Amino acid sequence: MKIKLENGADQHWITDSHYSSIKSYDKFIKYFFPDTVNASIDNNNFKYCILNLNGMSHDITYEDNIIYILICVENCNAHHYNLYNKYGAFGNRNIKIYFYNHIDKIIQTDEYMAFPIIYTQIEYFNKYYNDIKPNVITSFKDKKFCLFVSNNHFRSNIKENIKGFLQEIDVCDSLNIYKNILYDKSCYHSIELMNVFNKYKFIFVC
């Protein structure tokens, strides 16, 4: 299985320094195509093309012999994404396979197949459970109470109420205090992230 990441998708998943990038072609394949025989990235001799939801994918010229795949880890119907705004969830007839965060079951029609993104996350976690671990271990008695992980721009009043409740129990740190350490480290089980998480008894993620 030869796969090409369309330019915007390649930047989003691999080359971007932001924490939301996987930063590894090998890990990308293991994450989304774990049981596919001989799957690899090949930008010249490919049959499958990964599209970027918020890039220029809505303007590309689709080829009949290519199978187009859209991968989105966001709740894309709650945000402003070019491809989604133009076609909706399944309106682009050129796309045959979808990985979506905002669906909760597999959908199969004569036109396309769609998979909940959580399925790939659970499969990856189960398969590589023994490898997803920190390299700096904090003993339980030395762990801090709670780390609060949140995007402060969405429903911040609700999140502040939750954080306030946790603060009544014990000190609840914000992930922002580790911004300089984690900003350019992958949120997909990077050692740096695992080391930070291991400092706490609880991780509260919004």
C-alpha cells in the first residue's frame, strides 16, 4: 500500500513543529494503517492520498485512479474547515475513506467508508502498550495531585469551574507551565509528554 500525504496533510502530521503533529512517517502508518501489508509513504508511486481538512484539499484536482482518504482528529463540524464547509461530512464523492472524531460507529455505504478515530487510538494503545511509558519515573508518594489540560479558548467558564473544584481538593497545575518543554513535542505519546504526565496522580483533559 503506497500512500502520499497531500502537502497540507504532510505538514500537519509530520513536518510541523507543533505538538499536534505525530512527527514520524513510521508512527503515522502504525497509528492509522496498522494491519495494512507493506504500507509505506511514497509520494511518486502511490495509490492512496491523505487529504488535509483545513488546507487546499478542496481545490485539488482529483484523479480517478487514486483513493482519497480524509483523517480528522477534531470535531470538524464544530470548527471552520475549508473541506468540511464546502462538502459537509460526506459530500465529497472523491473521498472513499474517512477517519472522523465526531462519529461513534463505522459507516459503510456504496460511496464510502467512515471510521471513528477513537478506534485507531485504542488499537494503537493496545498494540504498543508496553512502549508507551516515560523514561523518568516519579514514585507515587512524590507525585503531584493533578494536571489540568485544556484549550482555554473554548467554554472557559465551565473549565474554570471544574478547575476551581479540583483546586479545593489540592493543587491543580495547568499544562501551560510546561509550554516551553512540550510545545514542539508530539502529543502522540512523546517521551517528554509521558514524563510530565508521570509527575501527577491525575490528568484532567478537556
